[in-house]
Amino acid sequence: MTRARRTKTAVQALRARTIVPGSPRCRLCRGAMRLFGIEPHPTIERATLRSYVCDRCDSVETATMSSGEDKASAPALPPSARAAFDDQMTTRLGEAYEAAWQALEASGSPLAEASRAASTRERLAKCILEIGRRGETDSDRLAERALVRLARFGSVASRLSGH
């Protein structure tokens, strides 16, 4: 088997393992969506928001779950998703994070407001790490793609919370 084919097979296996049974289909391209994050719901007690991302088009969708449902079906990360980055990639990830955060603050986005900054920073870091795990190595593209994903999530979250 060629190296490219082995890599493609490994990526497909990773994606298959991170797709939770019952995950939604993407509304844009109908592709399978992967669970990206779970966080407390901002307005509903004992509920969580699940964020899903589409592997094909990077679309983000969220679903509200009761805490009991969420804990019972939360997947463990596969070993390959916990793999460490080398020093050079870690530097690029850090550069991407700093550049993306500065751009977000400069834009005046409500996501950078003090009341939302901590959760936005965490989500931004998760976006950059996920994009890096998918193979992107350029810090500018990492920052750009993370900001696009964050903007999509922000518009979904604001619709859910009614702001």
C-alpha cells in the first residue's frame, strides 16, 4: 500500500471513530458531522450545547442536550486525536492562536467582549488544534480557518440564545 493511501485510510478511520452515533447530518452538504465540543448551555440549567463540525465543508451546528443524555453518550477521544505536536508545529499553532485572537479583538466582535472572552479563547484554541490535527501547518491558514469556524459557531450560538 502506498504512503498516500495509508494516510488516507488512517484519516478516514480517525473521522469514523469521532462520529458519534446519532450525530446530525450537515444541512449544507449532507456530510457526516463530528462532535467538536460540549459545554454548559448559557441559559438552560442542567443542559449542554453540543457543537458538531462537518468534515467536508467545515459547517458548524449545535444541539441542546440534557446533562444526563450528554454524559451517557460522550465519546472518548481516539489515541490519534490526543497525539502530540512537534516543537515546530507547536510554535505555528501558538502563532496562529495569537494572530487569530488579535484579529478578533481588532474586529470588535462580541465574541471578544470580556464576558465571553474566556469561552471564546478556549473555542478558538480548540478550533486551531483540530485544524492542525487535520494536517494544516501554515499559521496564517490555521488562524483564518479557525476564525471562519468561530464566526459560524458565533452566529449559531447567538441565534440559540436569542441575542
